Amino acid sequence: MRAMKARRTLAAALMIAAVAATGAGQSREGDAAVQKVVDAYIGLYRKDTLERWKGLFLPGFTASYTNDDGSVTTRSLDEFYERQQKAFAAGEVSETLQNVRIQRSGRLAHVSADFRFTSRGTTRPGRLMLLLIEQRGELKIAALTFTYQLTHQGR
């Protein structure tokens, strides 16, 4: 299981490197297609549309995030989705993005942004990266990495 997660994380890192290395070939049209996915990622992130939100992701999607102790947790799509369902069941949840940056190269795209995640009245700022890949003419989210801003460590 750990080996599979490591391979997924490596694949996500390689996609980031590929997008960064070829980022010069961007187009406004490509940016608009990526922006549409980003808008859906935020717009569908509600309790009543969470099942549609899940459709934005590839079945092999992974989410990796930092923990307060410095370790990293990686979740599959089903694990990540289940966690979102539990969060919405516990109370009001929302996420907003700021300083969104898009890089598109052919069938690959990379999005980085600052975010503000609010759950049950508590807001936490952080940074995220989305990796997208075109599948049969449609962009899908292949990986998400994020970290909350750790003010006590100055990061």
C-alpha cells in the first residue's frame, strides 16, 4: 500500500515538473478551460453538490497534505471524498481561493493558489496546488497537494 502511494506521489511530482518545464506554451483558451475546472472545484464544494464535485477528479486521484508535526498524509479519491462528506455532516464548510496562478501546456495544467478553508466557524489559510490532465477532451484533477499556513513556524 505504501509503495502504491509513493508511486502516485512520484507521478504527481513528475507532472508538476513537466508542466513547469513546458509552461511557455500557454494560451488564453487553455487558461479558460482550466479556470472553468477551478470555478467548478470551488462552486460545487457544497453539501448538496458534493457528488458532482467528486466528478472533477480522476479515479486514481491522490490528495497529499502536511500535518502539524511535519509529516505528510496521502489519501485516495475515495478516502478524500469520505473526509469531505464527514466535514459537511459536522457543519458548515467552505473554501475560497486567492492569487490563483494557472500554467497550461497542451494536455497538462498546474494551478497554485492561496486558500481560506472555513469549517464550523474556524478559518485556516493555506496554499494548494492542483494538477490537471486532459482525458478525452475534458480536464480532470489528477492530484491535489496543500498545506495550512503554520504561523508558529513562520511558513
